Amino acid sequence: MRKFLLLLLIAGVCNVKEPKLDGAYENVRNAYSDSTFPMYDTSLFHNIKIFRNGYWISITFRDLLAFKCYGGTYRIEDGKCIQTCNFNSFDSAAVGKADTLDYNLEGNKLSLEEFAAIDKYKVKHFKDEYLKANSTLALANSSLEGIWKLKNQQMGDTKNFGNMEDGENISEIKMYVYPYVAWAQYNLKRKKFIGAGIAAYQFDGDNLNEKYQFITYPRVLDMEFSITMLSSNELMQVGFQQTFKETWERIK
């Protein structure tokens, strides 16, 4: 009988699911573990971190100026969050590498802890606390929620980053996790970060509105696009008086 109960207990422990990180989180506190001083002032700098379906992005900014932007893919394993970096605005050497973070998610509160090298000689223990973002306004249509990858783009006479060096190897992903949408452009082959943006968004099934808190380019903060769903996993986005057209495919 005791052996049977022990087996049931072990089976129960093995079947415990890791809490799902999906969501957009706003940083409310940050510090080195050996200091009471913050890494940056959250009243001046804003950090938003988004997790969705195995992808993540973190953008720290102030007054529309980027302080730090990086992201990639992640997985949850043995109570740890393992993040692989696909782009990094301040350290290209981090691209392709993975960091292991301790995390704790309780309700709408998320804490993350990691060790990271801040120069060649020091390793610091970072502690971040986040609250899940929310909005008083309900999302009218959730069809865009998820991870999308740019398939085709035309801006005026330019197609698919044809005006950029090594444009054929530039990727762009877009993450819709209400109330935020975030995008990033990067060249994984060259480990080069190109641009990013994060905005509050609303979608009614036909029209997409993005109100940017940070964007590298274009410096337009309030954008309107018409959306045509070509299928459940593909859409066309048109804006700027029909001069800007993109086709996106859902990847997660």
C-alpha cells in the first residue's frame, strides 16, 4: 500500500504543469541582488517584456529613445526559463546564446532572476519584478493575437528590404499580446539588430490602430492600417495611403 501511495505521489509531482508565461509585463522594480539601488529608475525608463508561444521580447526605453532591446525564443524546463537571443541592440555577441532565468509567476506578478556578465570581469545577479499589463478597454477582435512573421513587404517602389544591406537575410517578427504589439527587425546571420517598436493596439476585425511608446522608425506614433485576413494564418496589412503593403504569416 505504501509503495502504491508513493508511486501516486511521484506521478502527481511529475504531472505538475509549469505556469504559462504568456502575457505582456511592465517592470515595476529592478536591482542587483547585492544592492538596494535600482539598475535604472522605473519612473524615467520603461521596460516591457512580452512572452507568447515560445517567443519573447524585452524593450527598455525613455522618451521614445531605446535604452535596450533584445529577444528571441524561450522554453520552460525544470522550473527555469531558458531564453535564446535572436537579436540584441547593444551586444551582438549575445546573439545565439541562451540564458537561464529563475522565475516565479503568481497571479499577475512575475519575478525574474538571472546572472549576467556586465563587463569582462564582473558577473552580476539581476532581479526584476513585473506586473502583467492590462487595459480598461476590451480588445474588440482577437484574430491577431499571437506571433507573426513578415512574408512580403512593399514600401513605395522598394520590396523586401531591398534598400538595406543583405536585405534578403533580414527577418521581422510581430507579437500581438493585448494590450501591446511589438515588432523587431534583425539579421540573424550577421547578428545585426535593425529596428523595433512597441505600441498599445486595438483591432476591430478590419482596422488596426497602433499607438507607439517607442519606435526606431518611422517616427510616426499613431498608425492606422487596414487588415485583410487572407486565411486564419495569413494577413495583408496596408497603410500610409496605400503606399505600404505587407503580408504576414502566423507562426505561433
